[in-house]
Amino acid sequence: MLALAAACFFLGGLAGCLLASQIGGSGQGSLAAYVEGFLSASQAGEAAAPALAAVVWDTMRWPLLALLLGFTALGLVGLPVLFAVRGFLLSFSIACFVRLFGGAGCLLALLIFGVGGAVSVPVLFVLGVQSLLAARALAGRVWGDGKSAPLYGKSYWLRCGGCAAALCVCMLLDGLAVPALVSSLAGALLGGL
């Protein structure tokens, strides 16, 4: 199941990179102006820290959806789609920064997406793979294989608890560390743009 999740994530990421390579014209100029304005405001100390609700939503939506899809046989289809969409959106965002700003865009993407992503993406894989296994077992029960082990045992919930703790760390990083890092490096990043 890990191979399936990874393949879907990779294919989504590949599609995101390919689409980002097609950005040009006014879209490219608008995005560059927006990012430069954000960095200027951040450098001047005018950028506000993200709201708590926004940080919670941004961090929890993908893992929560992966967890919920594990409670239905539809997760067999929904989870691969979830991994493909997450891979697409993440790689598209990163590729846009790199395409527009080169090395400075790579550093900016690392700060914005990499700090929290280093925690949230592995959590997504842990929850997604266990949800895929549960969805497969549920589908087996629907198709007549009713003699399987309990789906949601102690280890299932311990992994969920560990992932929840990791996501709390991710929210702290995204809410406190990332804005401070971007603000302190905004001048250097603007110089590289």
C-alpha cells in the first residue's frame, strides 16, 4: 500500500512540475509581484502572523481526510486520489517559486513548504497507508470476506496519536518559526529575486 500511495504522490508531483513549467506571461508577472510584495511587507515587519484557525486548517486537512477515508471502502479510490492531489499541489507550488525566482525561490519554497512539510508529509503517508489497509479490509468485508482481524486496534490508534502529536509540532513550526524565518531572511531573498 505504501508503494501505491508513493506512486500516486509522485505522479501528482510530476504533473504539478510539468504544469508549473508552462506558467508564463501575465500569470508569471502577477505571481512574482505578489511574492515580492509579501517579502517586502515581511521585511518591514508588516506581515501578520497567520491566524490560529488557518494554521490548524492548513496542517490538518490532508491528514484528517486520509484518516476519514480509512473508515469507508471508498477509501480504496479516494486515498490514491488524495495522494495525487497533495503531490500535485505541493510540487506545483514549489516549482512555481523555483521557476520564477531560481535559487532564491528554492530557498523561499524550502522555508514556506519544507519546514512544516518535513513533518506533515510523513504523517500523511502514515495515516494514508493505514487508512488504505483499513479501506481494503472494509471492501473485503463488503465483498464477502468477513473473517478478518479487527480493523482499528490499539496500534492503529497509537499511530493516530503519534501523528496528532507530530502535527501539533508542525503547527507550532508553521505558526511561529516559519514567519520568523521568512521575516529575517526577506531582505536576502529580495536581493536574490
